[in-house]
Amino acid sequence: MTVIVRDLRPDVRSDAEGFARVRQLALPFMLFTPESLVHDLTHTHPDARFRQLVAEEDGEVVGTAQVGLAHESTEPGQGFANVYVHPEHTGRGAGTLLARTAEAHLSAAGASTSYAWVLDAPANRAFAERRGYRASRSAHFLRLDLAHGTLPPLRTPPPGVELRSGADFAADPRPLFDLDAETTLDEPSDIETEFADYEAWLDGTWRHPLFSRELTSVVLVDGRPAAFSAARTDNGTRYGTVMTGTARAFRGRGLAKLAKNDSLHRARAAGFTRAFTGNDSGNGPMLAINKWFGYEICATEVRYVRELG
């Protein structure tokens, strides 16, 4: 059986479906749809030099890679290459071909460093280490049973504080961009990220097919957006929060909890049964908040890094 690696074809439905299927099997804690993958490919900023690669065996997509430059990083030359193979097709060379192709693309694009998320399992870690990667930080995937779990009761916001949905900002989402940009600066990461391109944020976040404006909750203090919990859904039964944060001037007041609780209640009322999120293992405050909601760690990834020669 011959394995080949090529670019995903956004105009071929079976390509996106195969890519999504492999990712869902390898990472059942993250939300993917064929539509979201095509959107990512066709709307990511050109400076990212973004590619989605598929490994194909006898006409079947058995492996995937997302590769590009962290163009919003404050340090140039930072690249990423995240490779995932169908669990029933490992050990046949698909992962090696994908990684080799991804690293060659990064080198040609001017990257000096490649970062890769790897599931915290012996075989996955050994694969990365054989390619010269060294372990860095880790992050957890968390899961909450919305259908049968018990959420903290909703509470009335204190005076001067109100709750809104993301949909309330449809006419002008710029205040949410500003809030997202500020909180992202303080996210633990190997790659420092700075949102400076509003149009890119509109394409990558606000107009993303998984983004739910209705389930995104925003806390206003005296009319100013102070905290938020951004939500995505897969148009089925799964819901995820992809960012929850508070502006620096308003921290320590429980506003992130207020936003996330409101979003979770909205999601359950809308019929979503499973909630997912992710946290850097060093982000103690957010891990504590999610534990308070009842989230449980369901998997861990390790960030690996390699200098490209």
C-alpha cells in the first residue's frame, strides 16, 4: 500500500470530510467540521503561509497536518506543524511523510523553529523525539456533561454589571476584538501572540462557521466589555469555549465565572449535551474555574519544539 501526501483540495467535499473524520478520531475533544476546515484554509491570513496536508492511502485520507507560520507572533520565524493520523493507520509511514513535508514547507517559508502539539502518549511522544523535537509545555483537554451534570445556578449581576451575548455586538464587534486582543496577550504560551489585524480577526473568529455569537457571553461593567467567554459549536450536540478572559482592569471580581456560567446555561438550554474546553497546564486560575464548573481532564497534549536547520 502506497502513502502519498498532498494538499487538501477545498473544492473537493470528500477531502474536507476525510480530514475532519481523521481529526475527530484522533482528537475527539476538539470541534471540527468540513466547513470549518475549508474556512480555515481559505481565510487564514496570507502571511501565515498556511497549508492543510492530507496523507492518502489507496484513495482514503488516513493522516492530516496543519502547518504554517505564527504570523501574529511578536517574534518572527515561529512555525507550527501539527500532525494527526487515523488511529487504525499508524505505523505505516503517513505521519513521517506528513512531518517531513510540513517541515520542508516551514523551512522554505523562512521559519527557524517548528512547534508541534503531540498527544501525551508514549508512541506519540517517541515519534516527535525521533524527529529531534524536545518537550516544552503541556495543555489539558477538559470535558463536561451538560446533559446530566449540574451547573452552578445563575446569579443576578451586581449593580453596574450586565450580561450580553455576542450577537448584541453584530453591528460593531470591535469592542470584542479589543477585549480578545488584551486577554490573549496574557495567555500562557511558547509563542507570544499579539492581535493587531482587526480584519483578520473578523475572518478567523467572528465569521468562523463554528463561532456562536448567540452562545458567546460578554460581561459589561458600566457599559464597557470587561470579560467574555467565546463559544463554538459543531452544529450538532457539542459545544466548546475557546477563550474565556477578563480585561486586566477588572480581574479578581469573578467576571470570567459570570460570563462562562451564562454561556454554559445558554448552551444547555439550546440542547447541547457535551461541553469541551482546553487549558494550558500552567494556567492555574482557569483550571480552577473549570474544576468549579465540573469539567474533568480527558486528555493531555505536550508542546514539542525543534530548531529547523
